[in-house]
Amino acid sequence: MHLRNRKVTQATQDSVHHPLFARFYARMSVAADRGGIAAHRAELLAGLSGRVVEIGAGNGLNFAHYPPAVSEVVAVEPERSLRQLAVGAAMRAEVSVDVRPGTAEALPVEDEGYDAAVASLVLCTVRDVPRALAELRRVLRPGGELRFFEHGLARERGLATVQKALDRTVWPMLFGGCHAARDPLAAIGEAGFEFGTYRSLRVPDSGPRTPTSPCVLGVAYRPRADLV
């Protein structure tokens, strides 16, 4: 693998800094991948091509799953410690990955410059979900894909009640700003994306349910007639 043309940007300033949570997340996410999340990442990214922007790239666990037809990934991560891990993952990736500091609400990329965008277990933590999705719509070309894999609000009333109670109390504080009761499908639809195929799933697929077990995985599109 040749790295001469690989561009990786380190942080100079950070709008998000959760060093304790970042260390916990780095360990937990690797363990979760071994427990089955890696297969969902592979499904999420299968068939992508061209230029891709990924928001909230974390420690870069998606990078190994991008197919060869992807010409470039711009991976935006606001948290310094996770971004440093993402830089290492970018160096090992088989596709070109440019890791940049920034937030989903103000993406450091041009209008209509990307064939696809990826939101993977990140909409739970962004500070302003409608603004983040508006940014993804801005940077996608008309007809471009939004691939999403997100946890969210449970359909069952009991678990949904627990999720909402946790969001009002300890959950965001303990888990780096994560919210268990957000509704990613509703937010994506309200942002003006057109849905392709998607499915609901449980993570993990067996054992006790957790507040983040209900997930959705699929694709939506920026309308072809859309204008910036």
C-alpha cells in the first residue's frame, strides 16, 4: 500500500474535547466491532464509489470497510483524541482518507462536492441534528447518497420511556453527549432527504436490550432536483 498521496490533517483547535470518554469509546468500539458491529459497517458502506464525506469518524473503524471504488474519503472528527486514532486508521486504509477537524454542523468542505455521505453512530451526539443534516445535504451532489447506521428511539413504549428519562439525566453526561431517544429516521426525512431502502435492527442481536439497541441502517438521497 502506497501512502505518498495520502493526505491527513491534524488538529490545531478543538470544538469538542472529551478525553475520558474518548479513551472509553476507543476500547468499547473495538470490542463492539468484534461482537458484530463490523458486519454492519461493511453493509453500510458496500457499493460506495467516488468522493465520500464521513461525519463523526471517531477512531476510524469505518475506514477498513470502504470499497476500492471510493476515490477519496474526507473524514471529519471534532474530538482530538479520537481524531488522532483516526489518523492511524487512515494510514492503514486501502483507500485515500483525509482526516480533518471540524463539526457536522459546519463541514469544512465545498458545496455539492461529494457523491456520498456517511453518518455512522453519530447523530446521537451532534449538538444540532437539523443543522448537521442540512450540511450533509449541502455538500452532496443532487442525487447523492446518505448512508446511515444510527441508534435511536425504541418503538416499544417501555424502552422509549427509559431512553427519554436517561436523556434528561445522566446519559449525555456519561457518554460524551450521546442521546438515546433521538429519532434519526424522522430527522433525515425532515431534512428533505428521500429514503431508499433501510431496515431496523437490534444491536447486539441477542442478549439483554440496552438503551442503544434499537438501530436503523440504510440509504437516503439528496433530491436530484435540489438546488443549493
